[in-house]
Amino acid sequence: MFIEKYLDIDQENAQQMINATEKMIIEKHGDNGFQNTKVYLFDDYAVLKMQNITFRNVINQDIDLKHLERLAVTLLELQSLGVSSVPISAFQSINGNGFIIQPRAKGAELYDKDKISDKNYVMERVKLLSYAPQEHFDKFVADIIKIISAGIIVDFMGKDNFFYDENIGFQFIDLNAHYDYEYGNGEKFTDDDIKQMVVFGSFLPCYFDTAPQYRDTVTKVFSELNENERSLLKEYNTVIFNKCKIALFNNEISEKTINEIILSERFFLQNQQFELVCLDKTS
Ligand SMILES: Nc1ncnc2c1ncn2[C@@H]1O[C@H](COP(=O)(O)OP(=O)(O)OP(=O)(O)O)[C@@H](O)[C@H]1O
Ligand SMILES: [Mg+2]
């Protein structure tokens, strides 16, 4: 079955880019073998070539891609409200193999998975992010709340699902599924659930790992730092941590909720890796 949809790009332009990918190098790969995403970058657009496009969040079937279309409409609405979520401009699928076209995010990944084993790259990113103005962090948190509240999954596992540009601030990519309850599985989130997810995700600009597949890399980077770099990393990370925390306050999340997360088991690993952030100084 062939399904195509063009939301805010015309068919001809979309088709030209899709055709051009045949002769292009693959710039980025997704981590998830199920969809096996291959990414081609144009000046203004990213074309994602994917398998199993007729599944949302791996387990939910979307044979006619009506859920993907609904998602694309919601993303455009969020964009019109000023949320920095990268929308879906068009998609095509032939029996589940196909393409998603998105505007290209500005700036660079928070931490690019192809570079994160390089300590110099990590130090550079942490420094840059520590200089980001408080308003960028405030909007990052405000946008996370709006995207999750719209029922769209923010995938906090990969720090490369978030871009940072010094002029624009933080942007969100990899928004290609709703939370399972939107497909009729499980309960809708309560406000409290959302707050907990937001607090957990909002510290992502700090340097620590988020998922088991990155654990060895983070350990390796830490072990390669000399004393001076270690103390600098701690300093930059602490600045970022505090800006994230202020952003949560500025978005009306209570100190009680914040402390519940950062002192909890769920945040244990991050705290350990941080040794870094002296929680007693910041709470
Ligand atoms: N719109 C975009 N603008 C710029 N770069 C992009 C865009 N979409 C994807 N990329 C690049 O391609 C990478 C993989 O894309 P994406 O995260 O959407 O795929 P994925 O299959 O969900 O990957 P994973 O499972 O690793 O999260 C991103 O981390 C980013 O580096
Ligand atoms: Mg991703």
C-alpha cells in the first residue's frame, strides 16, 4: 500500500529530495534497529528513510498512517504556538518502508552520539551549554511540558534528540509517536506524572548518561579527564544543573517535586556520576 501526505511542503519539492537521497551519503543513523533510520541532510530539511513506519513507538500498529498524520497536525499546531518542536512536513510509505521529511533542526545535538566518546568534544559542549541563557532553559522546560501534554513522546533516552542553537535555544526532534495511552493502551498521565517526567528530563543538558548503551562511554570519558578537566566539568555541569533547576521553578514546579526526583533512586546514577553536583549546595 502506498501512502503519501504533504503537510507544509509541496509534493514536488518533497519528491525531489527523496530522489536525491539515492546518491547522497547517509549523514546519521538511528540507534533503533527496528526502524533502522538513515538520515540525509539538506540545507533546510532532514529526510529520514525508515523501515516499519507503520508502527508507532514500536508496538502500536498504524497501518493507514492516520496516527502519524494526527501527530503531524499536532506538531504543526505546537509550532504555531511557538513550541520549538521540529514538525513533520511530509511522509511517504510503501508497505511500511518510507520517508519522513522534517525541517532541519538548527545548531547541533546536545551531545552527538557519534562524538561523545571524545572528551574534548564533551568538554566543549558542556562549556557551551553552561553559557546558554536562563531564558533558553526556561523555554526548554516550558516546551517539554507542552509536548508531553499534547500526548507526544519526548524521547529522553537520546541526548541527540535535542538540538541547541545559541540564537534559537533548544529544539526537539525524533517526535514520531504518541504515548501508548493515545492508542488505547494504559492510562492517561496525571498532572503529577507529567511533572515527574518533566523534572527527570529537564536535567538532560547536563553531562551524564541516560541509557545503558551510553554507560561505558560516560565511564570512559570520566576516566580520561585530568584533574583540571574534571574540576572544569564539575563547574560547567553545576552551572547547567542550576539553570535547569531554576527553569523548573520558573515553570511552577515545586521544590518538593524537584527534590523528590533528584534525591530518588531514579536519579541515583546521575548523582553518582555527578559526584559533581553537590546536591546540598543546590537544594
Ligand atoms: N530534523 C532533523 N534535523 C537535524 N538532524 C536530524 C533531524 N532528524 C534527525 N536528525 C539526526 O539524525 C539522528 C537520528 O534521528 P532520529 O533521532 O529521529 O532517529 P531514531 O531512529 O529515532 O534514532 P534513535 O533511536 O537513535 O533515537 C538525530 O539524532 C540527529 O542527529
Ligand atoms: Mg533519536
